[in-house]
Amino acid sequence: MSDATTLIQALEQVVTRLPDKEFVRWRERDGYLSLTFREFSEKVEQLAGSFIRLGLNAGDRIAILSDNSVEWAITDYAAMRAGLISVPLYATLPAGQIAYILNDAEARAIVASNAAQAAKVAEINDNCAALEHVIVVEKDALNEVEGSYLFDDLASAPTDDSLDELSSRRAAFNAHDTITFIYTSGTTGNPKGVILTHDNFLSNVQAALRILEITERDTFLSFLPLSHVFERMAGHYLAMAVGATITYSRGLRYLGDELKTVSPTVMACVPRFYESLQEKVLKGVETSPPIRQSIFHWAMRQGRSKSERLRAKRGVGATLGLTNAVAQKLVFHKLQAAVGGRLRFFISGGAPLALSTAEFFHAAGILILEGYGLTETSPVIAVN
């Protein structure tokens, strides 16, 4: 993807290279469903064609009000494919804040995931002058907003009558086209929209890949909200660019089981997640028999010694290597199994990660890479 100048080009290149590889997975009642890169791209093309038939012009804004899902991802790429500008909204936002952002962005369309989100849109619909089209993902949400469209109908519609316009817009794409307005929290007043382009995200993806070893063999678990720039780049565009597989989490309630069933190799999260996991482990140790406590603390001492040597780029040595092998068998493999057993590294962002937490997990054989950045820098500035 080194020669791609837009995210759409990057997606097209992966589709050409890995058409039948599984790209996105999500859980439904009877198990996991998935789309290959080719199938995903076809949905994107069909939805983009539907956006054109709805009368949405290049540069128009479309909001996304949803938790992480395959529909979120398809909408994002379809908006780019049609030359639209996406406006992601946190699913937890109240109706009043949604109205402010929709009006500030002058959004002409919105995709709402379920009846609860559609009800928010219905509450503010009359106060959003530019809003014309409401698209809902779940069928029962159709009853909330009169004249709304069902996502599946639009994402499976033929594109024949919009092909010429799609081709015309595709030919006009360039790296500096705006693809999203991301509204940051209003710590100094109302939320403010950050304007980001194809080039902003692509340069970030390319820079990250020069530092991080991520390949098509990786599996990402997408847990942080895609409406935040961190997950959008690190767990969405970065994974796509290399041809990795993304599985969408159903939320915090299911995360423990998902880590074990999905067995991710890479995952982005915030410090509080790692702190909570550390606290849970230590609380379990405190309530265990004295002999188990002694074994745990001995294993952590061996792990810390190994961690210190690795970080100082010194050899581990035969004796320490042997004691760590014993510590792995007695203690560390259980913690590693709790996060799926295949994890190569976590990525931490959004807030400072406590050094003690980073050292605790590294001692146990779990690497956390800490990033720093801003929404305005799309977002990564540095990663350790």
C-alpha cells in the first residue's frame, strides 16, 4: 500500500491481493459471521451507489451513530467511496449533543444502529435543518423515524444506475480530500470538529507500519469505539492496510469471553482496562492459599528480572531463562490464556499508562505498547 494515496486505493489493493481472506467478523446468536475482503468491498460499493441515488453529493456529510459493528465499517468506507465526509458520533451521546454536532457539521444523512439510537434522531429531527435521510441498521428501528431506510436494503442494492457517477467521483479522489469530521469533547466549550484527510490517516498508518510488525496473519479485536480516532486508525485502517482480520466486540460485558474465543494477536485499549485486569489478578492472588501466593510472587520476581534485561538489551542468560520457563508453566500461562493465548502485544492510548502496570504485564510476558497523540494528528505522534 506504499503507493496508495487514498484509503479507498489501499482497500482496493488489499481486495486485489487477498480477495477471499476473511476481513471482518461479528457475533450473532448462532455464532460468528464474516465477510471476506471481496464481499466487504462489494457491500461498500453497493452502499456508496445507494448514497448517490439518495442525492448525496461529494462533500456532503453523513453521521454514524452506532457502537462498533460491520455496518459502521461499511458505512465509513462507503462514505469515502461516494466522496462524502463521515461524522462519527459516540453511541452514548444524548440527543441534545447529537443535534449540536449534526447542525454544526450540516449533516444531510445519518446511520443509526438500533431503535434506541433512532429514537434520539426522531427526537431532534425537526431541529436539524440539513438532515434529510435516516438509515437504520436494525429492522425494528424503522418504526422510530418516518421515512427511514433499512441499511441492508441499501447495502445490497444494485449499483448499475450509479456506476458512471461512482467512476467519476473515484477519478476525482486525491490524498488531500477531507474524509471525516471528528468532534472532540468540549472541555473549553462545545465540541469542535477536527478535519482529517486521506493523507492524514495514510501517513499515520504507513509510519506505524515502519515501527510495528503487523501483517495479514494478525487478528484484531475491535473494542474501543470507532468514533474515537485511536481505534479508527489503530484498529480499523491499520488492520485493513495489511490485510489483517478484525472481530468486533459486543462490549465490556462480553470482553472476557471474547478475548478467549477470538484469541486476538493485537488489540488497542485504554489504561483503565489494563489496570482493571492487573487489579483482578492481584485480588485473586490475595485470596489464594499461602503457597500459591509464594509461587506467584517468586514468578513475578523472575519475570521482572527478565523484563529489565530485555529492556536494557542485555542477554537473559541460561539460569534466568530456566527460571522464567518454570514461571511460565506455573503462573504466566494462565494470565496469557485469559487474553486469548495468542496476543503479540496490546496498544495503549487515550491516557497515560502507569509504569507499574506496564512493568507488571511485561514481567508476565505480555507486552503493552504505549502511544501518544491527538485527534488533530490522526492520532499517533509516538509509540514506545
